[in-house]
Amino acid sequence: DFTVPEAARWWYDQHRKLHEMGVDVFKVDFGEQVPEDAYTSNGDSGIICHNAIPLLYNMTCFQASEDHFGQGLVWSRSGWAGSQRFATQWGGDAEASWGGLAGSILGGQSWGLSGAPFYAHDIGGFYGGPPDDELYIRWLQAGVCAPFCRIHGIGPREPWYFSDETVEITREWLALRYRLIPYLQRQVREAMVSGLPVMRSMVLAFPEDQRTWNFELQYMFGDHLLVVPVLQPGGWVTVCLPEGVWYNYFTGKRLEGGQVFTLQMELEHIPIF
């Protein structure tokens, strides 16, 4: 019960001990499974305190990190209003399906609109599957274009469990991730100052360009990159370019904004402008 100072302090102490042993960051999993018939020390039922408990949970672990290192960080699954002060968030246990991938993209934008700048999702989906090679590659491509990037799930998710072609495509995309690190570091610094998320929905990035608002499965990745994940078999995707001048990231081709078009992407690429 994190509303009991002694209990919170006990939990804090366990984390401080592990930091002192060399642990850098904790993945603060769960937090949301508060029984409805439980009661906190102030008399609130599990229904009332359901959302507050993850916030207090994150805060306690963050405080242990901050006190040890001088700057705190936790990687959390559950949160509430105020959690952006403590946690880098990930989207929880997505199903290894095309719908799970799409939901992860929507979830990241929603989290950003809630005031939290950093987000990741489990590349390959957490449960079910394993995904087939096409879904795995498309999820990897979207995951590389997320504020934080990791491969995770129940069962095989490492690229070498898939085909040789998948391994080669994975290598190329992880190399792209490393090339993007200086850009992402700038976006993180901006997020710390402005609160703008690294993964930005169209309505947030282009509030004056209402035509883009309905395209909820594409997003700005920082200030300069428009990412359109492929979210169905066969590589088909519809793109809405906001007003302005855009360039295809992979070919350098110049494109005029203010138009909508449909593409069929080869497996190696997704649209990035």
C-alpha cells in the first residue's frame, strides 16, 4: 500500500540496494491490478485508488533512482496524470497481430497527447504468435521509428529466429536506428524543455491542417520526420502529406504536400518523409 509511508519506504529501500549493486534502471511492470475490494490506509477502495496506485508506485521507484544517481529514470507500463514526471512508458502486452501493431501506434500518440514525451512498444507483439516474417518486419520498422526501441515478447522474438531475409532487413533498420540517435537526442532535449512528445499525432503536429487529422496511423517522429507504418499484409498504405515540401527519406525524391496517395511498399521500406 503506497499510501502507507513505511510501506513505500520499504519498497524504496529494496530498489536502492539494487542500484548500489549496479542496477541502472528498473522496468516497473504492472501496477494496475488493484483489487476492487482492497482498501488503502486512507479508506479509499480499490475502485477509487485504481489509477493513483501506479502513480505512487512509479514515483517511489523513480525517487530511489534519483537519489542514487542524481537523475531518476524508470520504464513503466501503468500510469496516471502526473506519471510523465517519472516514467518512460511502453504500451503493455500487445497481441502479435496486425491489430496489435496498429493499436500500439495509436497508443503511443494518445500517450503523447496526454503530456508524456517518451514511449515504446514491444516489437513483434508480446503475446500470441510468434508473428510471421512480414508482420515482424513491419513491427520492427515501426519500432525503430519510436522514441525508445526494443524487441520483446513471449516466445521467439529475436530476428535470428526468422528467415535470412528478415535478419538482413533487421540489420539495415537497426543501423538506421543508430544513425538517428543524434537526431533523437535533440528531440529528447526539446521534449524536456517544451513537453512536446517525440511521437506526435497529426492533430498535434499540424493543428492548422485539418485534412491530416483523420490519418491517425501516421505520425511525426520529432520535428522533421513523417512516419507512415505499414499495418496490413501486402505493403499497402495510404499517406497524407501535410502542406509544404517533403522528401522521400530513402530516395531523396521531392514531393509537394497537401496530397493523399496510396503506395505499395516493398518489404524493406515504409514511407518516411
